[in-house]
Amino acid sequence: MDSITWEKLIRQAYLEAVNLSINSMFVRDSASTEYLNYGAAVSEVEIDLLTGQTTILRSDILYDCGQSLNPAVDLGQIEGAFVQGIGFFMLEEYTTNPDGLADVEGTWTYKIPTIDTIPKQFNVEIVSSGHHQKRVLSSKASGEPPLLLAASVHCAVRAAIREARQQIDSWSGLDFSNSKFEVDVPATMPKVKELCGLDSVERLQMMNPKTFIDLYDDDLSIEEIENDKRKTIRTGERPNYQAGRSRTLDVNNVEQLRNFSKFKQPL
């Protein structure tokens, strides 16, 4: 039989109305789709007490893909699902009017994840759980389940809020370290700001109309104090307090207050 080019074969089939398609139906075993996905995530965040803004400093993800068909695709799916989860847990507040209709129109009020939402350091590792003869080439889904791992960001925010509340209460001489609070989903900026308990500058002004006293040594700079606070939160070591010594801050100086307003807390 003489050879024929692909283009000529297709054209000839078209002219003679020959159907070149074929259909088939595959009835899969339920065991190929019923399986457990495993994953773990740890996130570190920084919250601004004056605004409630949350910055995700780092997220580490470990995810079970079975035997990955294409690691590059799976990595992209895991990262994308995680960022989508950040939108769900932290940003995308769906509000309705009294008639039950959505009252958000576009991203001016309905906030979705952006490039600034992505963790500053984002580490993803795929774990192979070995061969499974009843799954498709021993693979597992990676497109949607990792969304739930973004709960680590929400949990880290809750931990940071707890640290902030304890610190603010200590400034006022109170002890509400065991006070309970709930962090809604999504944990938007206004909600985080309110839960921190600082109530912007107003609460500090109620404590003292002119000044705010912190128990740090007078000789320490703002940068040294902030670094010392971070060390205290991370390691539990005693900060550089000196009995009877204090540092006076002007509550009307927003920049000075902002230096004291950030807390880091890993999950």
C-alpha cells in the first residue's frame, strides 16, 4: 500500500463523509476516587495593631500527592489552592442586604487575594505515599484539598491577636491573659484591629491623655525595644525590663506607636 500524508488522509475522509471519531465509556471502580488526602501547613504572620493589616511572612506546606503525575503541575495546584484558601479565611467577606441579595459589587468591597497576599516566603514539598493499584497511576488530587491548609494562616493570626491583647493589657496594668475571644472567618482587617483591643490610639489616650508608659529601659532605642519584643514572643526569654525605669511615648506620634504595634507569632 502506498503511503499517504496525514493531511491528504483527513481531506479524503472529509470528502467521503467518513466519521473519524470514536466514543467509549469507562466505568471506574469507586475505590479509585475514594481515598484520603493528607497535608500539613505552618504559617507565620505579622499583624499591625493600628490597622489590623495581616502580613504573611512565611508558609510551609507538606502535601501528599500519592505518586505525582507531574510535580510541576501539582506544585502550582497546591500553591494556587492555598492562596485561594487565604482569600476564604482572611479576605473574602460575602455580605448581603435585608433581602438576602449580595450587596458587593466588584473588588472595591469584595477583596480577593493579590500578589501582596502571597506569603513572603512560600515553601511547598510534595510527599509520595507510594503505589496504589486502584488509583489512577497511584496519583491523588492536588487542585482543591490544599485550600484547607490555609487555616494555618487564620490560626497564626489568632495566636498573634492573643499575644497582642496580653501585651496591651500589661500596659494598662490589667491581666486578661485568659480572656476568650473568637476570630471570625474571614478575619478581615477591621475584625483583627478590633480583636487586638488597642482601638487605635483612643484606648491609649484613655489610659493617659498625654503619654503612654512602657516598662522598657530609657536607654533602649525604638528598634532595640521592638527587636527585644520579638525575641520575647518567639523564645519566652525575659525582656530588658528595669524596675522603676520607664520609657515615655507620645500617643499622638503615630509612627512611634506603629513601632510598638507589630507582633510576630507562628502557629
